[in-house]
Amino acid sequence: MIKKLQNNRLEIAKEMHTLFQESYAIEAELLNAIKFPPLQRPLENYMENKTSFFGYHIKDKIVGIIEVSPKEKNTHINSLVVCPHFFRQGIGRELMNYILQNFSSKTFTVETGLENIPASKLYTSFNFKEVKQWDTNHGVRKIRFEFIN
């Protein structure tokens, strides 16, 4: 089940923070990143953030989260994380489907590390196309994808 997360509630923000930390630790390893900014994101950022968070729940546990910044013409997918114990079970795909079906933007964008092959495969499976690559100041080459509805 996917539902909007009340990220301003401390107990929800703590659960989100833990899941992001677990998932991004795996991504940092995959990207050979020594300093990985998503791992520096403080708990307060989740509580105060004005983006929208949607969680994939199994029983009462959040096992996947997608964060989006929806605007009229473009919805940017800020992040998509899945609990490592639930990798390769279609949760990321379900979260992507949810966003693409429930937001009416003409364009959807998302970015990831170039070496994050599982994420890139997920996005291209939804017909996202590469539009840009660049090097970050923290040593990770990134790739931006776009989907036009």
C-alpha cells in the first residue's frame, strides 16, 4: 500500500531518516562515493521539507519512499529509496507507477549517480530518456533523465 507520509511527525520522520540512511549507504558504496551528501541529510530536514513523500508500506512498516517536488508543468523526483531487505521486489517500480499515474505534469525528471545501474534501468523502463551528465563537487558523476507525458 502506498500513502502520503506525514513527514512533519517526529516518529514518521525518524522512520524515514533510517530508511534513507540504509538505502543511501548501499548507493554510496555502489558509486564508490567517499563523501555522499544524501547521507548527511539531518532528521530536521525531513520534518521541515515541503516536498511530498509517499511511502510503500508492508503491514505497518515503511519499506520504500519516493520524494517529489510537483509543479504544474514538471514533477521532479527528488529521491527514491527502498529498504535493502526489500531490493528487487518491485517496490521502486510500484512507487514510480504511483507518481506517474497520480501527478498530471507534462514532464517528469529524476537524477541519479551514473554508476547506479539498477536505478537507471528502472527509469529507462518507464521511457525516461537521458538528457544530461555532469560531475559533482563530491566526486560522483550524475545523470539526469526526463519523461515527457
